Amino acid sequence: MSPTPPNLSNTCPTCGSLTKTTFSVHSRSSRISELLGCNDPPSDNELSDFQNFVKSGPGRIADLNEKIARANEHLAALIDERRILEANIEDARTLSSPIRRVPSDILRGIAFEAIPSQYDVLNPIHTLKDSANSLDSRKSPWTLAQVSHRWRLPIMSAPEMWSSMSLVIKHDEKPVTVVRQMFMTGLRLERSKLFPLTVSLSSSSEADISNHPLLFLISTRSSFIRNLRIQTSLVSYQAFSWWRGRLDQLRRLTLIAPAPHISESQSSGGVESAIDAFEFAPKLKSLTLQPLLSRDSFNLAVRVPNTQICHLDFAIIDWKDLGILRQFRNLNSLHIIYGKNFLPLVPADHKIISLPVLTSITLAYNYGKSGLLIPLTSMFVERDPIFSLLSIPNLARLRLIYGRGFIKIPTILTPNALTMLIFECAGDGIRPVPRTLSTLLESITNLRDLVISSSSTSELAYDVSLLFLSILAHISLPHIRTLDFRGSTLRPIDMYKFVEMVEANRQGSSQERAQMETVYLHSPLTLDPVYARRWKTLIDGGLKVVYGRPEPR
């Protein structure tokens, strides 16, 4: 029987006999249900009707199948039309995207933000990794130039997109790899046109890259190099000698001598001859020396126009290393990296080094994992006598950087011209003594700008930011004007203390306290309603609040 219930026509209202038998496609009639519910035979008319219905059924089914087929074809056509319509809508949406109407100069600016900056090239995190290589076609700006023809033209024609490059040079590369490196480097140099170059050249400590073709290729554009970073073996430095007199635009130079293997150091005995490639660089202003072995011989071997240097960055492991400063009397910026926790006593015959135009000094206590960690107590504080060894009457900016371990506080002589202090803690486990920090702040009697940066987010780490907040709420800084906490992570408890501290330093009507004018924060404070009103009152009263990421220093 058909799955569609049959239905008989109406019976005669007089005698009850069937006058016509039909089957409905909607529901089963009561007569059909009655017959199906028992074993009674249908009447002759019903039987004839049923038999005729069965005979005509296949034909009717065929007709319906034909209609269904036509309907399926129509449905498929509608589905296909819908798919095409959806694709067209998506294409129209894509083609009407605002990015397609961005002017070329804005497009170049967006693309420029996607490539490593000059700072990234000169301060790489992983110098010898392939990820630091600017010849990787899977990274920007190579990939950006492959997006579309419209993207390719402005990126290819923007020399600043190609002028900063980091090259990792290996002495055991296969010839086919060297050829590819030469080709890719040549493309970058060609696309940089006459734009000043920023170049970082890196190789392992045991590699001799003196005759590597990439060095010769780069040397053809040496007169366009403005910023140069070299990290290679001592023996490889001699290959740069024929750059001498060709570095007309060089302004910033970083030289790093990796620690060689014992066999190499024993055989070479250090630097055999002077490194004179940079002796005649008329625009050289900034010099960084980071030798990791044979420090004295390396520093003495490097020849630069000393009287031109305005910024010097170097490491010390002994106080006598400061003697190199006598060669640079025109420094206005100095960055000293302490190579180990404890330096020997200051030599009795040490003569004070005069740096009359120095205005900024950075002291970086970055000892690394091998450094000896000594927990500070109020009974023991390591003092740094650096200020008693230098004559720096015009120093206005002091920056202290701590990597890990204990805090070494420089003893600042008074009176002094300092107006800005930057205090950075870049690692966990740093635990300064409140009294020493108070002494540090109070010794800078003209302090106007204070920057606190504590990047640790560990719950177990000592919160340097919170300690400073507590100190600032109770000591007098008569000239404080700006406070920068953009490099610090303030927890909820810190935020409430921050509001209280700012309130205390906004009471500028008295002669003992200045009125803090500007506060820099990484993000808005999360406060309860009471403290939120207090914070709003400060802002309404003239306090300027600036949000954003800390600036590179």
C-alpha cells in the first residue's frame, strides 16, 4: 500500500453505498482506516476501485518522479544561483574594502611598521638565528611585496623598506646558498637606492668570514652605511680594514667580539693588529664596544676618531677599565655595563676622570644567570662608587638598569645637576631595600622627572613599583613634575596606592612639595567607585594623564 494514506469518496447519504472512490493525498479516510483495522473484505465497488488504483499507481508515480526531477533541477539551479550570488557579494565586499583605496604613502607607512626597525636590527635578540636574517623571503618586506601589484609598486619604490638589514654569515655555507644570499642582498641594496643603510653583520665566534663574498658585496655600498653593527670573531675584524676612509656617513658603530674557543684564543693571543677600518669616519658620533674576551687588547686595538664620539657604550669588570674614558672627553652620553657583581677595590692611584659635557649616564647591572645572587638586608647594601671616580658636573639624567639579583645603588654626591631618574628592573627576584631607595631619591635634590619600570608579572616577584609608590607618598621631592609608570604592571592594590601617592604630590600649595603635573600610565586604572571619584577629581583639577606603551630608550 502506498505510504500516502488513501481516502474513499463520500458515501450516498440515502442508502450508504459508495458512489465514487478516490484517494486523497492529504489524509486517510475513516473507511480505509476501518477496513485496515479489521479482516472484513471490501465491497465489490471498493475492490474494483482499489485494483484500478493499483494499476494506475506506477504511471502516477512516474509522473510524480518526472515532476520531482524537474523540481530537483530547478532547486539545483536555484542553489547554484544562490552560491554564485553569495560569491559575487563577497567579491563586491572585498573589492570595496577601504584598504584598496588607501593612498600609496599611507600604504608605505603601514608596511614600514611591519618590518624590523633600525633598533631591532641593531639590538637583535637572537643574532645567529635564521629568524634574524633579513634575507628570509618568508618575512617582511619580501612577503608584503607579493600581496598584489598595487602593493608591490609602492613597497618596491620605498628605499626605507629595504635599507635596514641583518645578515647572518656562516663560513660553511653551500655554494648554492651563498649565491642565493648574494642575489637577495643585491636586491636589497638595489632597492635601497641612495638611502642611508643600517646593517648588522653577525657570525659565530669560531668562524673566519674574512673572505666571505657578502662582505665584499656590502663594502661596495659602505659609503652609504649610517648605522653598523658587527659581531664576529677577532680574526674576521681585519677584513674590514679596507673599508678605511670609505665610511663617510657612519654615525653609529657597534662592535662585538664574541668569546672565542680556548684553542683560538691561545693560538691567536688576542688581537694581533689594530682595527683601523673606522679611524676616518667623519660623522661617527656613537660607539658601542662589547668585547667578551681579551677586553683590554680589543678596546685598545679599535681605532676611532675619539674627539667626535658623543655617546659611548662599554662594559667593565674592573675599575681600571674606566681608563678608556680619558680618550673620550667630549661625551655627552655614557652607558656602562657591569660585567660581574663585585668589582675589586678602586686602585689607590686612581685619578678622577673629567667628563665636563656629559649630561646622561646609564648604569646597567646585568649579571646574567651566572651572577652571584646575594639577598639584601638592611645591614648590607652594595654601593657603587662610580660617581666618586668621575667628574661630571653637568650630569642631568641618570638611568639604572637591573637584570636580576641584588640592587647596587650608586652613591650620588651632592650638590648635583640631576633632574631625571630612570629606574628599570627587567627580571624577577630583585629586592631593593626601602631605605636605600629613599636615600637615592633624596640625594637627587632637583629631581623633576621620574621613570619607574618593573616588567615582572610574577606574583612571587618583589614588587618594585609598589615599593616606590610607598616611598613617594612619604618623602619630599620639591621639584617633581612628571611620573612615568608605563613600563610597570600595576596590580589592583598598586592602583589604589598610586592614586594616594599622586594626591600627596598634587598638594603643591605648600613649599615642601611641588605639584605633580603629568602622569604616564600603560593603561587606565581599575578602581572602585570611591577611588574612581578621587582619581577623576585629580584629572579635573589639572592633572594630565597620558596612556601608552613605554618609549624605547
